[in-house]
Amino acid sequence: MDEITTVKNQVKFAGWISMVEECQNSGLSIRTWCKENNVCYKTYLYRLRRLRQMFLQEHSKEITPEITPLSIVQTPTVESKDITLQLPL
């Protein structure tokens, strides 16, 4: 992408971020906020989705899921006053 296109996209996305923040901070539902601000509801959702995708692309290298193995301690029966749990052995 050339420099001009990059700057244009940055300005565009900055406007979209402002729009989403304004909507979220308004205390209104998305539909109500869109009606009051003359923004098409589907346009709002499209822009929000694109911002989320962009964020995930930029941060996907930083976000690595951690898998923690679980160990299960088996006890034949655990009883409470009203509940009985039976675990398979």
C-alpha cells in the first residue's frame, strides 16, 4: 500500500473508532444511537466488524492461547445435604 492510501485509511478508521466510542458511551442502544445520528445501522455494524478484524490482525501475534492440562481427582462419591455427585472411576 502506498503512503497516501495508508494515511487515508488511518483517518477513516480513526473516524470509525470515534463513532463506535460515541455510540458506546451514549447509553443508548445501537439502533437508537444510529437513528439519532443518521447512521445506517448496517453501516455501523460493518464498521465495527472491520475495526475488530483489524484489531485482531494487528494483535494476533501477541495473543496466543494457553492450554493448561487439567488433572481430575477422582473420588467415588461426594455427598452434601441435598446433592450427591457420582464420578465414574
